[in-house]
Amino acid sequence: MNHLINLHQRLLITSVTVLFLAMASVAFDWWRHRDVSQVSYAVMVIMWLLLFSNAVVGGMVARQSANVSGLHILYGVLIFWPPAVMWYLRRWIDVRLRARYCFLGLLITAVLIHRVVATG
């Protein structure tokens, strides 16, 4: 059980690090008034895969532990709404504004991750 909790914490640290790299990359694209670059997309995909693997490990930890907060699970599920909304809205957003909306989605993700960590 302890090794799963340790893995869960390490994945969180790695996910947050990659999240801030994605935010920096998308902010640079926004600053340049251009479409989201392939590097930004690659970093965001890696971040979402890390968050998904962290959610899977967190689900295994929650199954074995009875003292997991319900808000922790709720915020963990809500983390996956920003990428779905970003993917859906991408078709109707002007090319020069996509980086702005991706940055906003990543910022919302950062707030949700903060809430997940705060609820413990």
C-alpha cells in the first residue's frame, strides 16, 4: 500500500512539473500570436497521460483505503473536463486565440490540481 501512495505522490509531482512546462509553452505561443505549436500539444498530451495514470493509481489507493475524502475523488474526476472542453472548442476558435484558451484551460487544471492536493 505504501508503494502505491509513494507512486501516487511522485506522479503528482511529475504531472505538476509537466503542467507548468505546458503552461509556459502555450504562454509563449500566445505571446507570439500564433496557433498552439506541436511542442505545446506534445507536452499537454504527456501531462494528460501522467494525470490519467495518476488517477488510475489513485483509484487503486482509494479502493484499499477507507479514509479518502469524497472531495478528493470529485476534484480528481473534474480534472479531466478542461481537456475535453479544449478539444471540443478548438474547432470554432480563431487560430490566433487557441493558445489563449489552452492557457486558460491549463490554468483551470492547475487550480483543480491544487484543490485535489488541498483536500488530501
